[in-house]
Amino acid sequence: MRKENSTNAINEQILNSICSTAHTFSVIGGRWKPSIIYQLLEGKMRYHELKKNIPGISERVLVLQLRELENDLLVERIIYPEVPPRVEYQLTPLGKTMTDMLQHLSEWGSMHRRHMKVHREEKEMVLADKG
């Protein structure tokens, strides 16, 4: 965790205040948040469902990321007064506004992955021809 008054943190705050794209990625970026949000596009989910559907995420990280998404008003935590207690997560109306954007990002990512695969294969062929 870095200091709030470090040069790096201050530069990030300035960039996020003047660049909407940087601000967007600061809110939804990272390794796990896009996957969490994408899962919740389908509707309410319990914690264990999210954990099961996102391979590799640890319990600690899932909890932290869900809290950050709650603080950013993108995810709502619903607690049902039952025994045992039941908790579900869902996107807020603000969170649901990201649907089209996430779909476009997903499509771009698939296209980029294909281009990179072709590029690597071409590079390997050139290296094989030289060898």
C-alpha cells in the first residue's frame, strides 16, 4: 500500500481528476474487478457462487474487491435477516450502466488476443526459417 501523499499517489489523483478514461480504469481496473462485475451482470449472486465462478481468486481478495466495488457504488450487498444469515451481491443501477462498456472491452480483448496469437506464430515462423 502506498502513501496517500506520495508523488505517485498525487500524480494518480491529478490524472484521474482530468482524464475520465483513467478514472474509469482506476475504478474497475485490476485483475479481479472486471470478472466480478461481469459475473454480477447476470443478477444477484452469493459470495460462494462468485468464488466458484472466478477461478484463482482468493477469499481475501474477493472480499476486498467487493468492498471496493461497494464503496464505489457499483455493487450492493444485500443481507437477509435469516438464520444462518444469507448475503447476496448485485450491481447497483450505476453498476449496470457498465454493461455495454464491458461488452465492448471484452470484444476488444478477444480481438487483441487473436492478433497477438497470429503475431507470435508469424514471429516463430520467421525464427524457424532463420534456424
